[in-house]
Amino acid sequence: QVQLVESGGGLVQAGGSLRLSCVFSGHAFSRYAMGWFRQALGKEREFVASISWTGGSTYYPDSVKGRFTISRDNAKNTVYLQMNSLKPEDTAVYYCAAVLSAMDPKYVIPYFDTWGQGTQVTVSS
């Protein structure tokens, strides 16, 4: 059974940086596409980033492109989200997600089926 545990959230000033980590427990991490989503208070969950099982392909929405970077270390069963130039509108609970798939990270977004419990990111103005 796959379990995901996020860490690295916190309070940061606008313009600052944070790096989130997500540790995958289970088998065959290298066969899973991984992603990050976020949900702000009172809003729907929003896609933030995805990465292929090899780490060779990534995908971002325009809202974070150029500021956020997703990466993975298959030897450590960990996926990361480096967040730079943070804005108050990035404030949300950030969730790690996984799916057993070789699909391109752009098209795998609707298929994530395993979720972590989330880590809070708060960006002050």
C-alpha cells in the first residue's frame, strides 16, 4: 500500500522560497508519476506540477511556471517542489499525489489516485 508524507511547509514572506518534500512508502516508486496540488481556503483543489516516472518530463500550469520546479530522486523515494518568488496567492495546503503510470505528465493529471495529508504553505505580504 502506497503512503505519501509531505513536509517543508511553513510561513514565508512574499518573494521568498520554500522546498516541499514528499516521501513515498511502498513498492516501485520509479514506476509512479508524481504530482503536487494545492487547495486554498474556500477554493477547489488546483494542479501545481507533475513529473514522469523517470523524471525526464515535467508539466506546470501558467500560474507557477518559471517559479516552481518539481523533481524526484528515485533512490530516495522522494519528490520535491522547489517554490521561488512566492506570492500571497500561493498560500494553500499543498498535497503530494501519485499514480502508477508511464503517461506524460501533462495528461496524467486527472488520474492521480493516492494522496498525502498535505502541508500548509503561508505567504505573507
